[in-house]
Amino acid sequence: MTSAADTLSSLLDTRFSCRAFLTKQVPREDIERMLQMGQRTASWCNSQPWQVHIVSGDATNRLRDAVYAQATSGNMDPDIPGPAEYRGAYAERRRGAGYALYNALGIARDDYQRRTEQMLENYRFFGAPHVAIITSDKALGVYGAVDCGGYVSTLLLAAESLGIAAVPQAAVAMTATALRRELNIGDDRDIVCAISFGYADEAHPANACRTNRAALDETVEWVD
């Protein structure tokens, strides 16, 4: 009999960031079940600060066009600033993730044009038929954003359990103007991130990319 720990471990081991999707739509009942599982996420004082816009069908294409137009204009305006700097091990892990993707796609390290083209696929949602835009109450500040991070993690595992491929995207949140305009998101909300989801294009080389995880001795200190 499979234990709960084995089931969770299997979901964690098999989940990956999908970067190429089929056009096939996910049934509404599966999306609702995924969201119901997400609602079980723990949050600070049970505040459950996340609000989610689920975009499907023609609305996905309209949002894709708007987000891509803002991204290619170079006028990024995230509600939550990105990291000031990646240093040490964090910079190494970031580079490693990038190189793993470029290697899977056959993009040379000095092929800056193709690297840029691949980066811009973020703003096409990698061809996903659905995208979730996650926002938090601005007044909750960093605690609301942290809780939304937990929600995103739960949602990714819920998706995996239902055979739905997904990719969390901070990059999309950098096009806040387009997102607010298209989805009528008020200024009282911080746009945290997006999750593009659907069914994986298993034949696409981008979906062969996998990243490593640090060993426990790099991230944990035992205090007895």
C-alpha cells in the first residue's frame, strides 16, 4: 500500500516546469478540483490572501497579446520588485537552471538572439491554453506574498496530481499594466505571479529540461 509520504514524494519528483503546451483545454471540473485543493493551503492567521483570475479560451489569447506587447516594449512595472541581485550559490543555481533549458533546446550560450526569443516565450504563456493570475491584498505586504507563494506550491502539486502540466511565472507579473487593464485588477491588489497550465507537449525539447536541488547540508542547519 502506498503511503501518503510516498504519494507526496512522487508528486514532487515528477512535477516540472512545463514550457510547451498542447492547445487542448483542461475540463472545467478538473480546474475547479485543482483550485479546491489549493484552498487548503496554510496562511498567516488563516487570511487566505490570494485572489485568482483563471483565464481560458479567447481571453487567453487577448491576455497573451497584451502581456507580450508590454514585455517587448521594455516598459516593465511589477508591483513586487524583483531580486536586487543573485549572489553566490543563488547566482550559480540560477545560471544552472538557464543552461539546463538552453541545452535542452540546443541554444548555444553565446546565441543571445535565441536566448531572448526563448525568454519572451514567458509572455506567450509557453502556448498554454489557461493562465492563472495570482494577486494578494496590498495591505498585507510581504506576509500576503509569502502566503501566495505557499498557495502556488500547493496548486502546482494539485495540478500534477490531476495530470495537468503547469509553470509558475514571476516574469508575467512584471507586466502589471497589461494585466490590470485586461483583467480589471484594482490598485489595492499586488500582482504576485502567474501560473500557465494545460497539457504538456511531451515531444517538445523544452519539456526534457530538469533542474537539480541543493543537498540538505547546503540549506539546513541542525541545532541540538
